[in-house]
Amino acid sequence: MAKRAAKGAKAPASPGPTKADLKKIPAFASMHSADVETFLSHMAVRPESEGEPILREGAVGDGLFVILEGSVSITRKNRKGGEREVAVLEKGEVFGEMDLISDRPHNSGAKARSDARLLFLPKKAFQDLLREGNPGAAGLVIYFARMLSARLDANNKRMMEILEAPKDAAKTGEFAEFKRRLLREWSF
């Protein structure tokens, strides 16, 4: 497990990604080369050690992360105060996308599942590019809308599976609580 450099000390520099590297990431694949170069100029490589928290559930974030190497665990707190891994993201995937378009706190946390190398895009840089009419920034918004729509579809499908589960299965643990909260809190 790699250790972070002491505060104020510089970590050894690793080569940054190239335009070709970023174009291999699905979120950036359809961008024109000039837009990719613009985005790279606003991004910074961030090494993370295994187990290192990257995003904290309940905190407001400040940008997008692209996984260049390693893997990241997405977690949610449970009612007992523990954590549950809800997803594992790998090389080429992004997270923190909601930070770019919302000021709401994170509804999940993220931590390095292995030593990882991430590429970070600050929210302010993205919003500036969007305000300036950068086509790459507009393309990212469309990409995120499609990604979030797919997640919503998957969650809706899972919700219906839970709601339609046999009564005996629906009475057990987390699913029963989820169903009660869903029917009480959601308006259709």
C-alpha cells in the first residue's frame, strides 16, 4: 500500500494522461481533440492509496474523478452505522459527476479499493467551460444525462422487483424497510 507524501512534500511525478488516453474514456470519447486538450489543461492527476477516502457521504463535492488506474469502491452508510459497498468502479469509469451539476451533498462515499491513479476535473473549471459554450462540456452533460438515465432505469427495475416480491420475501430486513420508505416517501 503506497503512502501519501507528507504535507508539503512533493510526490514523485507520474506522467499525465495524453489526449489519446482521455479519448479512450467513454465520457470523453466523442469529444473533438481540441476540447480534450482543453479539458486536460484543467485536470490534475491524483494518486490515492488503498482504503483512502475520496468522497465522503453527506459532504458537498468539488469535481469529477476519472479512474486511470486501480479501482474505487462506492459505499453507502447503513442504519447500524456501518458501510456497504454498492458498486466497484474500474479503469475508464467516472464518479463525482453530480458535483459538476449540483450543489447537493453526496448520497454515497467513495474510497480507493486498491492503489489508484485518478484524474480530477474541478467543478469551477467545468462550469466555466460550460458557460463559455465549450462543445466538450456540453457533450459531457449529455453523457451524464444518459448515464444517470440508465441508472434510474436500473433502480426502477430493481424497485419493481422488490415491490412485486412474494410477501414472505418482502418481510425480511432491508427490503421490507426499503419498501415501507418507498411507499411512504415517494409520490407517484
